[in-house]
Amino acid sequence: MYKDVVLGGDVWDLLDDLMIYMRNPMQYYEKEVKFVRGVLLSGPPGMGETLFARTLAKESGMPFLFLILIVGI
């Protein structure tokens, strides 16, 4: 599914670092390394934020929760 995601710049390196952490969090915890606890994706509709999040979750083996916020109800 990685092949479906187009990223620019150094984002692939950041993604690889995040994947290593998500697959082996205990190795960081044992060494008392601080790591980001979350990722915020933002952008206009249709730019691939959901695809990126689904890909990240699938590749890391983590669950993916897709929530839709409806304002004004």
C-alpha cells in the first residue's frame, strides 16, 4: 500500500522513523527516549490525509479509527 502514497521532501524519512517506533515502542521506552505521541494531518479535502493515515496504520499493524465530525447538529 506504500506505493499508493505520494510524499515529498524528507517526509519518507520521517515516515520510516515513525514506523520503526510504532513497530517497536518498547525499545525506545527502555532507553527512555522521548518520541512524538501522535501525528496531526491537515489539508484540503482530497489531498490524501486519510490514505496516508490508513497506510501508516496498516503498515505498522496499528488500528485505524476514522471519525467524521459533523458540526451544527
